[in-house]
Amino acid sequence: MAYSQRVDTANTYALFAVALTAVVGIVLMIIGAGVFSDPMIIVGIVLLFVALASFLTTAERIRHKEYSGARGPLMAWGIVAIVFSALVGALLFNMGGGLFFLSFGQLLAGILFFLSHSQMIPPSAEAGGIQRQPSARPRADQPRTELTSDTTLIGIASLQCKNGTDRGSTFRLGKGRATVGRGEGNDVNLEDLTVSRTHAEITYDGKNFAINDLGSSNGTYVDGTAVPAGQPRKLRDGAQVKLGEETFLFSTEEKTQLVDG
């Protein structure tokens, strides 16, 4: 599964976790008001604030492609949710209530946060000391063309590798989103060992292309300026894009008819 697809899955998990936390908080407030239990009302209010805070620091960041900034909060809110599941269970036990499913619901929210965090981590670099077997490479005068997984008939831009192991290769980009890296499953698959397994992401919003670094080891640069992770940089026609030690020319002059297979 491509990293972009795993990010979508992570966002779904995070939203479910936020919703579960909010529901548990509301139910606790209702129960607490009915039995005049101030501790239960307070815990319910705190859970509502937790739901809002976790949404703003996880789901909203993922939606705005601030992936690296969302990973830490996902882990933290998972721990918070699990701790609150124990607290909710203790409150219900002391009240003599039978609504223990609320504590299990909050426990599930914590698990979902952890699952979301695991989906957000790009594949790690190869372990040190393991040599990668060289693969057959096309000659420089026989450029290789890759289609993104969401190409929609017309190739409207391209990345042409000018320097590095992939020198001479051309990668056409379609509408939507494409991940770039050495790992299998990327939309643009590179060979250079200085490129991370999931290095960057290129998006098209219907008007402009932009590139976003996904926490790569050797960085992403546009016209010599570093692109911080989670801060997409607009790509203009003719821009030089550097991924690791590979240099690409970004062009929007591609008009080749493509068939999405």
C-alpha cells in the first residue's frame, strides 16, 4: 500500500478515535447530571476537551498534510485515551453502574490512535550493512516512464532526472497525488540509495503542483531551498527538484495521452 493510502487510513482511524472520545464524554456528562455526580461530569467535560484537542493536533494536521507534526500527538492521545478508559471504568464501578462499555469505548479510542500512528510512519531505511543487489538499469538514451496510480488520461507534468542513479529517466505526473521514493508501492519509484523509501509527495490541486517532504533522511530541495517536512512547496515550470543526491527538472509541458491501467 502506498504511503498516501496509509495516510488516508490513518486519518480515518484518528477521526473514529476522536468521535468515540466525544461520545464517551457526552454520555458521562448526561449520566453525571442525572445522578448528581460532579466527578463524572468533570471527567465528561475533560473528555470533550480531549476530543477537540486531539482532532486539532491529529486529524486536522493530517488533512493539511502536516504528517510529521501529527505522529507525536497520535501516540500521546493514544496513551491519554487508555488512561481515561481506566478512570471511566473506576468511576462507573464506584457508582455501581453497568455502563462499562464506555470504558471499553475509550480503550478502543486509544487503540485507534496507536493504529493511526503506525500507519503514519514511512517505511524505515534499510538496515546498515545490508547491501542492495544492483538491478538492471535502462541506458541514459532510453528514458523510463512511470505512470502515477491516479493518472487521469493526460500527463500534465513530468520529472526528468538529470543527475543520480535514475539519470535519464522521465516520470510523468497526472492529476491527484503521487508519492516518490525507493520503496515498492510508491507512485514514482526511484533507485538511488540517497533517496528515502518514502521520500516526498507531489500533489496537484487542479491549478498548481506542490511537493512535500515526508520526513526523508537527506531532504527535499526546490531550486536550492530546503522543503521542511509538512510544509509543501509550490512547483513552477522549470524548477529544479533535488531528492537526496538526485536532481530532477520539473516540467508542465507534458501533453502525452496516457492510459490508466
